[in-house]
Amino acid sequence: MKSALEQLEEERKIPKEKIIDAIEQSLAAAYKKEYGKKGQIIRCRFSIDTGDTEFLQVKIVVDDTTVYIAKEGEEEENEEPRPEDDLRARYNEEHHIFLEDARIIKKDAQIEDEIVFPLEYKDDFGRIAAQTAKQVIIQRIREAERTSILDEYGAKEGEIISGFVQKEERGFLYVDFNRATGILPREEQIPGERFRRGERIKAYLYHIEETPRGVSLKLSRTHPKFIEALFAIETPEVASGVVEIKAVAREAGARSKIAVFSNDEHVDPVGSCVGQKGVRVTTVMQELHGEKIDIIPWSEDPQTFVSSALSPARVLDISIDEKEHKALIEVADDQLSLAIGKGGQNVRLAAKLTGWRIDIKGIEGSVPAEAVESEEKEEGFVKLGDLKKAIEKATHEEEADEPVSEEIAEEIEEMTNEQAPEEETVTEDPATVDEPAEEVEK
């Protein structure tokens, strides 16, 4: 018996005391089924060391104010208390004992105390009584196991748990956690991901539900908190609380944006989450099957925060309307599509992340930063340096013994976007050039 109890305690995490209590209740139920009377309260004391069993009858101390005493012959007609009895219990000599009689046995007895009487020991239970004992002990052990699972996984609610795929049925993915089963609905799965039976899977535990079949764990891989939990695993600064993830906006399977803040001025929040050579954020992205993640610094200033949230687009100007909680963003024309994103994804995630309504417009005629970096560009035409080289090749002012090659003529034609006259050749005079060269010089 000791060995069996220790095994149950180790495998199912059920305390030994609860199993002994279940055994005592089952034996008491069997005794009452076989030898008990109506209304009796029977208890059992079981010793795991010696195996001895003791049966007891318990009576509740009452008086005429707490019970209804039926008149002679009334008990058989009305077995249940009547409404006019103020819902008092009907007196039963097998269940109750009056205060005066109780004080004969126990001097300091009070109303609602329990008076215990030993019963004759019986061990020859019938088939029905034995079946009753079996059902009681199975039920009590299941209840104890359910309580143990609720206590264990209740402490893990809001965390990532790992299990093995059990089966897939009608879009629902069932995950085995040894002592409990998790359910991952289709809407909580990342679009496009597939898992095979027996494959290990990580998921976010967001709810625990107790059902007649046992404890059910509600899982999700699309929940925004799933990303926070993954970064807490990969980033020690997030796990310790030095770096906080202030907000998360996510479209599962496509893209996510997270806003991070550092409580220590010497710690870079974005760099902590990215990791050396991007190893930390890459690990999170691999777990999410390639979902893109934008990490931006959180700021109390709405202008700074909204501008950063539209990354990778560069904002030229921003105006905030506090009353309507709206932000008007101005970007260069070539940045407009980048700011909006594919299907409006970038601006939609930025609005969800910041909580501001965002309107974006492009500035017509604005010159992107790349257009003014090179001095060799002028109003969008070709580079002057390339044009001069082409002219020098075409004219051959120093050495023009040979006519212009077809390759040089084609190069000039492409750069000027004009079609060169057919069958034009260079004259023998080195000082003169053909018509295409003159057009290029103009």
C-alpha cells in the first residue's frame, strides 16, 4: 500500500494524505451501503502503517430550536421538512442527538458539535458495497488529480509551455502535456504553419478551463503576449525587468511591431532585444516561422513615438491633434508607399501600437535624401562625368586615326535617349566630329 501511494504521489502529483482520505471515504461508503441506516453519518479511520480499519458513527448535537420534531405518525407521511418549519432539519435519531443527552457523554458539548460512537467492525462487504467503494476512491483520486493540475498550471498561466502534438482534428490541434491536454484552435494558429504528430510545440497558455473530462488548457500562438514571453526567454534584460516591452502590435505570420523601454539609461532597449549580430531577434523569428519583427524605442512624446512606429519610413513632418487623438504625417513621395506598407500593413500596425489614428500624405515635389547626396546629378539627368567620357571617346581629339566604334556609338545613344542617325562615320579630319557627337555636346 505504501509503495502504491508513493507511486501515485510521484507520477500524478497527488499528496499521500488526499489518497488516504479517499480510501477512508470509500470504505465508509461501502460500510453504509451494506450495514448502515438512513440518515447515518459514518466515517472510517484507516492506518497505512498497520492496515487497521475503524468505523465510527457521528451524531450532531441539536435542540428543539435547530430541528423539527415530527408528531407521532407524521414522519412517514412527510419525510421532507415543510416550509412552515423555517427550513429546519427533521429530527433523526441516527443523525442527531439532543444537547442534554450529549452532555452526558461530553460535559462541554455545544449545539452543532459532533459526538462520535464506535461501530462494530465489518470486513465482509457484498459486491454492490465493494463496487461503491471502488467508484468513490476513483472519483476522489480524479478530483485530487484535477486539483493538483489546476494548482500546477494555474501558476503557469500567462507563460509559454511546451508539449507534444497529439493529434489534429477539425482544425483543432491537441497538445499532450503528460498530465493535461492543451487545445490550440485554428484561429490561434499562425497561418501557414503545420505540425506533425509527436512534434514538440511551444504555445502561450492564456486560459485554464475545468471540464467534465478533465482540465483543458487553452493555447495560442497568435497572442501578442506570445512575443513578449519569447523575448523574455531570449533576452535576460527583459526577464529581469530592466527592459520593458510597453506595447505589441501583431499580425500573426506576417509582421509585428514592439515598443521597448529601458529603466537603465546605460542599457539600450533596442540593442538588447536585437542581440549581437541579431541572434536574439532571429531566434524569436524562427520560432514564429519567419514572421518579421520591428523593434522601436518607446517614448512618452507622441510625435517621437508615432514617427518611430512608422519605421522603416522616414517622417518629414508630424502634427498632433490631441482632441481627436489623431496624427498627420508628411513623408516624401518616394516614402509614401513604404510608410503605408503592403495593403496598409505598416500604418495599421503603427496605429495599433501607438493607439493614435494616423493619416499619411506625401509632399509633392519633395526631393529624397539620396538625390542631393551626389554632386554629379543635376535635375535627374545623367551624370556629367559619364557624359564627358563618352564625348572624349567619340571625338578622339588626340588620336582619331580610326572611326568611332559601334559600341561607343551605342553607349552615347543610350545615355542621350536619342536615336543616332544610321550609317554615320567620322571624317578623316581629327578636328571634326560626327552629328551624334554634336548632339551629345549640346
